[in-house]
Amino acid sequence: MSDEVTITVTGDSPEPTETWTSSDDDSDGAKRPLGGYGHAENLVPLFSKLIRWGDELTADMGTSHDDAAASATKAEHYAVYPQDSVIPDSASDYSALHWAAKAQTSGQAASDSADLAAAYATLAEDGVVPGTADDHSALHWASKAGASATTAEDYATHAVDQTVPGTADYSALHWASKAGDSQTAAAASATTAQNYATHALDQTVPGTADYSALHWASKAGDSQTAAAASATTAQNYATHALDQTVPGTADYSALHWASKASDSQTAAAASAATAQDYATRAAGSEIPGAPGDYSALHWAARAQTSEQAASGSASDASDSADLAAAYATLAEDGVVPGTADDHSALHWSNKAAASAAVAGSAETEAANSAESAQHYANYPENTPIPGTSDYSALHWAAKAQATVLGGLIYQGAWDASGGSYPAAPALGHYYRIAVAGTLPGGAVGINDSIIYNGSGWDHLDNTDAVASVAGKVGAVTLVAADVGGLGNAATLDVGSAAGTVAAGDHGHSAAAISGLGNAATLDVGSAAGTVAAGDHGHSAAAISGLGNAAALDVGSAAGTVAAGDHGHAGVYQRLAILDQAGQATSDFTGVAGWTYFCKTSGGPFTATLPASPAGGTRIRFADHAGTWAANPVTVARNGAPIHGLAEDLILDVDNQSIELCYVDGTQGWRII
């Protein structure tokens, strides 16, 4: 009878394939024959352990994948979730993209209001204020008032909104009233501009449903903080310490799960080693860590011993031989006759081989899990994780960082008196000037801003705003005493058509003026009364109470009031430096230094840049009413490059505003 049985174990052990047969020589102690009686059923607990370890490894691998993917999604939401949409799973949070758009809209409103105030103050004499049907600047109405002053009494005192009899003109009283209305409108516009710039957080600008630039800048800061927190959370989800939950969650980091996967891999390797021990450990030697357990080789030897004992019993020889044959050669799943649930050596050797295969598969799965966790944590930015459309936590952390650094990051106040910029700046860092001084880029004043653009510092001059008028701030109402140089004219009543100047207000009586002759008794209270030029007899300098107005030329329509003659020249000198502004509705060629509000509701048109510009020439374009997307403006380059390219610029974003600056013949015009 042949007892030869062959066992083959395949796996990732140092010897991938080993074979034992019952005919191998057992004299070297390394291999043992199989057959006979034995206790190979003791391998059953090993198989149960291997199955349980494989299940745990699979669960850990899935959890690691899900946690890393959830972390990446959170980071993406806080960086680029759509505008006006609350971030999922948050009460009222918005993305950095949302707040940046809000700040841009508010800044545009403030800019529009400031431009309107400048137009009311400085627009050319006959220019219509943008956005009005037939309204003009204070300069326009002041000129009209000067022209009227050269005529007879009707031109001085005729009723407001009524033409002077016999003419198509209006009186000085009429134009003075109009100038007052313009001044009031300009003050209201300046107040609105101030409100759009600095009104308190979380409070709408008075009379509107809008918020100030200060409000939106604060919101952008809050979004920046949230994005930074999201980046921190993404970092925590990637690298937080082993066996510690990510702060604020019940989750663990990718590093934690990668370690667990490594542990599983180690356990699988240990399982494979244990399977090897259960298959081949020398007969008589217990399995390490399992007192009372022995290898299949041990039990095969015992079976051999049993076979030899059986052959020594003559009375049972036949039965014993048959039983030994059954233990040695019975089919894999067959039960040995005469036992409740015992199997052949072939059965147990096949089970040992299957166990080794499971251990090898578990090791492979552990390696795959560790690699997947590593990919979800650190796979390169902008590259999908292999086999998925997902991106790593490293990718979304970089996106969050880019979103944050693409905006402004307030760093605090800066003392410019030392003559140097802040050290080690990053893109978007900006400071408010607390102490004026001269920096390498030029002089800066209190409340100016300096912004780092990634390669150098930009300077925002915030000192052009009117800080106060006659020592007053806020909604200013001037009284006569606030304006210097008026003299007795400060009490002149021009509020009604009947307003007159009392004799005492001139500084001397009619009798004290030489050369009047009969004109001294002339009644100028009626429309017919006139005073001949030669009858007055003394110069304006001889008349007390006129102040700087003595030098005012009102002899023609072109008469103007010099800045110093007004009594608070600083205000008008400040306004005089503002650029000109106008509205465009059809093709035009721009003028250097102007701001054009392009209204394309009637259709698209072309704005041609100035010809032969000098270095530093600037020009601005703004969407008048949010119509550029439907009807774009084409900015024609007029022979000069735009950003170094021989191509025109298309403006097709609603509510956009841009400023172009001419650099040189190579780069041409650049957006700043």
C-alpha cells in the first residue's frame, strides 16, 4: 500500500513554494512524512484568526479612504463654494470666493459715489453731471452767477426760475440758488461716498440696502479665517497624531489610518509566519505564542506513530491499516470512518495551504490600503488619485491656501518714519500707515495703505478724501461764519427776490463816496434804476468789507473765483486734483486721466485708447449699469500693445471696472 502524500504551500514567504512527501527522508529532521493517526484538527483556530484579521483589515481600509475624501471635500467647499450659497453642514458660513465678490461690489459702489461727488465739484462749465438729465457742476453755476452780476438790478434780484424781462437769461439770485443746490448735492454725494467706504459693520449704508467696503473687507477677513481653519482641518485630517481624533471631530487622520494599515500589514505578515509555523514547525515543538498547539508536520508524525502502533497489533491490524489509509488518503472533505468529525491528513494539508494563501492576500490588501491612504493624504496637487476622480488632502489644502493668499491679508499698522518696508512679506499682505514717512517707493501719509503684490509694494493713497470742512466732519452744514473773507456780506439776505443790501453793510454811506453826484440819491430798488460806471469814483480796494472778493473778476461770463478767494481753499484745491469723469454710449477716443462710465444698454461699442501715450499715462473704464456681458466694450489699442500683445481688449464682465497704465513700447498698456 502506498502512503506517499504531497503538500505544496504557496505564498510570499522567503521560499515561495515548498513541497513535502511521505517518502522524504526524515533523518535530517527538516521534513517529516505524512500519514497515520494525528490531530490536524488543531489548525481550525488558526484559520478562524486569519479570516477575522482579513475582515478587520478590509474595514480599516474603507474607513481610511472615506475619511480622507470627506476632509478633501470640506477644504474645497471653504475655498471655492459658489457665491451666495451657504457651505453644506454649516449654519451660515460662506466661501472665500463669496466674500471676495462682496468686497469688490461694495468697493465699486464707493468708487462710483466718489466719482459723482467729484463731477458735481469740478466738471467743466457746460458739462452735464453723469447720471443726471440736465444737472451741472458747482463751477458751472458759479460761472452763471458771475455773468449775471454784470447786468442791471434785474440781473441781480429777479425771482428764481424766472427769466430777466426782455432776455432769455436768469438773475444772479437765480444762479446763486442753483449753486447752493449743487453744493448741497455735492455734500450729500460726498457723505454717501464716505458711508460706502467706512459705514459700520453689519449696518446698511443709510438710504440703501447695501453695505460699506469696510463691512465687506471685514467679511473677507472672516472668510479668510474660515479658509485658514479649513486648511488647518485638512492638515489635521492628513497628519494628526496616531490614535487621537482630529480636533473638533470624532474622526482620525490619514496618517492614523496609514499606520493602522501598516499595522494590518504587519499582522498579516505575522499571520503568514504563524501559518508557516502551523504547517512546518518541527514535530514535538509547540507553536510560538500558542501553548499546546503543534504543526501539521507534528501531527503527521503522530499519525505515522499511530500507523506503526496499529501495525504492531495483530488483532486490529486490518482495521488499523484501513483507518491509517483513511487518515492518509481520504478525500479532502471526507470524514474518517468511526469518528464524529475527523478528517484526513490531505484535508488538513489543503487547509494549511489555503490559510497561507489567505495570509498572502491579506498582506497584499494591507499594502494596497497603505498606498491608498498615502495617495489621499499626499498625492500631487492637480492630479487625480489613480483609479478615481478624487484629489488628495494636499491638493485641497493648496487650493485653500491659494484662495486665501489671492486676497488681502491685513497685517496691522506700520510706522513709515523709519523709511523701510515690513520684512518677509507674503502675497496679499497689507498695512495701514499709522505714522507718515518716506519709503523706498515714495512718501506715504497717515491712513494710506501699502500692499505686497508678490514682487514689490503698491501704495494706495487714501489721503485725497476730504477730512473736514471748516473744522467740521460728517454731514457738514456751513454757516456764514465758517467761510472766511466774506466781510459784511456774511449777513447778506439773498433768500428771496426782494433781498437788498442795506447801506450800512457797504462800510460807508453814499454821501461818503466821492464822485457820485446826483447818483448819491438814486433809488436802485426798482428795475429801472442804474448807476453809471463813472459815477462811483473809487476802486474796489477802497470799499471795506469785500475781503478777497475785491480782486474777483465778474466782468465777463468767463469770470472765475480763485481757490484762495473762497476762504477755505484746501477743500477746492483737494477736489481739483481728481480726474475728470464722463459717460459714454457710443464709439469714442479716450483722453488720458479720464474715467469713462460706459453705458452699453443700447448696444456694444468701441473705446479707442489715446494715441502716442507717455509712460505713466492712465485711463479708466467702468460698466455703467451691469450690461457688459450682453453688450461688451472693445478697447482698441490704437497702435500700442496691450500686455505685450497686438490685440484689442474685450470688456465683457458685468459691473467690471479696470484701470490701464501705459508702460513702454514693448509692454504697451497694462491693467493695474
